[in-house]
Amino acid sequence: GAGVSQSPSNKVTEKGKDVELRCDPISGHTALYWYRQRLGQGLEFLIYFQGNSAPDKSGLPSDRFSAERTGESVSTLTIQRTQQEDSAVYLCASSFRAAGGTEAFFGQGTRLTVV
Amino acid sequence: AQTVTQSQPEMSVQEAETVTLSCTYDTSESDYYLFWYKQPPSRQMILVIRQEAYKQQNATENRFSVNFQKAAKSFSLKISDSQLGDAAMYFCAYRSLGGSGGSNYKLTFGKGTLLTVNP
């Protein structure tokens, strides 16, 4: 596609349920990032994928969070047993090379609301 | 670890006027990239301008320019001839170039400045 695509755009879930968020990066982009944006806050790094290398999971806030990516394609972010503090916008970005001044292109995000 | 601080939660400007958004950062590295991203209500982050730290010349993109003061670790964004479409959240971001154990891929963001443009 022309840009980074995320689905769903909005998700409301009950506390304790699992959710899966999807990101389709720009074709050919080897790097993929997930960020979390809480209301009124900046972007908080969650996880980074670069090609077939082991992902950098250092930003995942707890073991309820996990993410997968097969090769240079779609990525899914899974949150298990959701809590109210997980409510946020989850943004995905991709870039051609993960270095320096390379621009990261962002999707429109998934707004997750845990009730 | 690098930190990015935007001290102005909100700013407003009259259409056609000039506004400056502030950003400071903390790092022990000598070379890095700095970015300004715009986030309109659609939520999609859009790159406005970037600056590599070793370049002394301030970056400019049409109506957008930066004032990069490396010694002061300051990276402000100036928007000239403000337009209604400039209204958005603006985020300052830092990216290391790696080396010395640095991670050259994470973008570290400030908390943002909400810019309102008044007609």
C-alpha cells in the first residue's frame, strides 16, 4: 500500500480480555516500530523489528504485551488480560533503514479503550 | 538515556504570524539526529523537519525552520506565516546514531506542544 496501515482504527474491550492490533508496513521497509501514546503524553517506545534480526523488546511494559513479525511483512501487537491503564493510542511506524536520519512513516494508530 | 523536554504544553498563534516551539534534550553523544513531527487530529505522525547534529547550518523546509543550538542542547521550531492547517500537536524527537552502546533506531519523543492557529 501507499502508507502504513493499522487496524482496527478503534477498539473497545472489556478488562481482562485479550486484544490483537495489526500493522501493515510500507512494502520494502525493513524496520518496524510500535509506540504507545497515552492521553496528553509523548510516544513511548514499545518494540522494534529489523528484518530477520531478533527484535528489541526492551520497551514492552509487561509480559502481557507481545509482538510478532514474519520477515518484512505484517506485525501484530497482542495485549493479554487487558487493564484500564492499557488504554492508549498504539502507533506503528516503518522505515527503509533503521539508522540516523531515515524517516519513519507512521500509521494512523489504533485507539484502544479498556472498560 | 536520552530525554526530550517540550516545556510548552500549548501555544497559539494568529494566522499569518510566526510562532516558535521550544525543545531541549539531554544526551552525552556528540552526533545524533533531531526531528520535529506534526500530529493532526487524524493521529498520523508527519515528519516536518530533521537536523543532523554535526551540521551547523539550521535546517529549513519552506515555512518551517529550526534554531539548533548544540551547546545548549536546544532545538526550537519556527513556523512562519502560520496557516490554519498548521494546527496540530508537534513533537520533538531524538535519535542516536549508535556507537558507544547507543541504539540507533529508537526515536525518543517529548510530550508535545498543542498548537492552535486563530483566524
